[in-house]
Amino acid sequence: MDALVVGGGIIGLAAAHSLADRGVDVTLVEKGSLGNASTARSAGGIRSQFSTRVNVELSLASKAVWNSFKQRFGVDIGLRKNGYLFLARTDETAERFRENVDMQRELGAESELLTPAEATEHCPGLDPDPFVAATYNPDDGIADPNLAVQGYAEAARERGVDIRTKTAVTALHREGGRVVGADIRAVGADEAERHEVDCVVNAAGAWAAAIGEMTGVDLPIAPRRRQIAVVDPSPPVPESVPLTIDLETGSYFRPERDGVALVGGHFDEDDPDRDPDAYDEGMDVEWAARAVEHAAAYTEYFGLDTRIKRGWAGLYAVTPDHHPVVEETVPGFVTVAGFSGHGFQHAPASGRIAADLVVDGETDLLDASPLSADRFERGETLTERSVA
């Protein structure tokens, strides 16, 4: 069996690795450099605290890989389990927190419901007064996406995956309704090369809808711009502090090494689609100032002496319900995209599921049926409320 994986981010590499493990001959094409799009611009979070069962299941199945990544791949991804801390300002959100924790614990996650005072034990600089409840999971944390890309890429190559960077898909071909081939073109090549395949895996992230159009499919996946600021906090954020999210304002921060912190959040109702080939990758200074102000409103770490050092913008591949599309969209065309900011952390499980769909037509890792794109037509969308 021959498969073509489109997209050299963490999802595509995980899918290619899993396919090769199943004995498939795999070619992966990436129009730029490996991991240089959304993966490299992510905050590197890994968590189990979601509000839907399928997202929690994706997290737990992926954590089984992240927790043993060095042993499996020989690469230290800098995994730090500082935990995630979610904060609720209203009784309505606090009640959802209780329901979420019950569901997460039922599935095997270590989440716990806290009072605001208890939350300060994990985040000493937190002002508990604006909040009514919190949730915390000590098994959540962060890792380095770039190191994870290196680990997956090296392992995929060792298993025979033909990885081609600076190579784009220009067309997909169908016969009898089935995708049977692709035209791929390397930068500088005079013409495209026809590549015959048994299956194409669409792991193109913010470009996934454009790849879907090549098969006549309208995928509800939109590129949306998100930003992160790197700041010198004052006073410093201890490295033991979890990634902390004020859920109702969308503000979050986490400590980095060497005394700096990352600050982020999306604060505008306006959230237009972006051209993934022509968006501003730089940080907006006005946005960064707002992000620091938001974080300063509920913690002591971002005082008047806090200095904004630098930052960047990347793209979320967003679906209307903030859940990915994971399915065989048409025969011979598997979609695994639209993770709405959760792609890095869910890559191991999602890559495995994509490989299962290619080889077996189904997966036994978890029930992925809620992630089919026809949920939007059926009116059976999911609701992920733990989004930052």
C-alpha cells in the first residue's frame, strides 16, 4: 500500500510514522520546512482538561506517547509537568468545571476541582478574589514542539518514509470517486510529478480546506491568527507555576526558562479568516500590551516593570465547534485536521487514528465517529468550552 501525507507539521509526521509502522510505503510532502508553520508557533501545551469526552480521550492516548517519547524516539522533548490551572469567574462556569472534572476522572485523568484559595497553592501570585472555582491536573504540562518534530521526523525516515520538503501538492486525482493520485511539485521544478497512491492523508492544518477543495470537498476548517508574547515578568514567575488560564477572559500565561514568561489570549470578537500564505507572522504590540494587562489583573507577576521582549503569530486551524475533522472524507482521502489549537498535544493519537483509517478503515483506539465532518450537516456538533 502507498500513501501520500500532505503536511509536515507534527500531525503529518505522526501520521507518516504510524503508517510506516503499519507497513505502508509513505511519502510525506511539505510545501515549506518541517514543523515550521503552526507547530513551531504553538505554546507546546499538553493537557487532559477538556470539556468533551473525545478530546479527553485524544489527550490520554497521546500522553501515553508523550510520557515515553524519549524511550520510544531517543529525543528529549523537554517535557515539564507543571500542570494546567483553569480559573472560573462565574457560578455557571464553576458548575461546568465540576461536570468536566467528573467526566475527566471517569476517563482516567487526574483532574481535581479546587477553591480559589487552593489554586494559590499552585500559583502563589494568583489573586483569588475574582474567581469562584478552579481545576488543576498535575499530569498536564508543556513540551518543545520543535524537538518533537525532530523526533518524529528521524523515526519516520528510519522506517523508510520519503520526506520531501519545499514540495507542494498542486492537484489530486479521482477515479470512480476514489482519490488515486496527486501532482506534487518541488520548488524550482519545471513541472509537477504525478504520484500514484492508494490513499492521501490531509494533515495540512491551516491549508487543509484548500487540499480538500482539490477533491471537491468543502471542509469547515478556517485559518485564524493567534499570538504569543514573550515577556520579562516582574516579579518573576516561578518555573513551578502551571500554565494558568482565566477561561472567561481567554487570558493565559506560563513560565518559560531563564525567568521569562509566555502570555497569550484572543480578546476580540472579530476573528476573520486569514490567508495562510500571506498573514502577518509578527506580534502586534498593542495586543501584547493588552495580554499583559489581562494577566496583571489576576496575578502579581506582571507589574509596571514587566517588559515585552518579543513575540510571534501563528495560525489555528479552526472548526465551528473547535474539534478536529478526523475521517475518511471520500474514498482514498483521509482528513486529520482542524484541531483548533490542540493539534500539537493530540498529534500522537491522531496520527495513529489516521493510519488505522488508511489501513483498516476504522480505529480501535477510541470512538472517532463524533469527529466526522457530517456532524455539522446533522446538527450534532460538539461543544468544547475549554478553549484559549
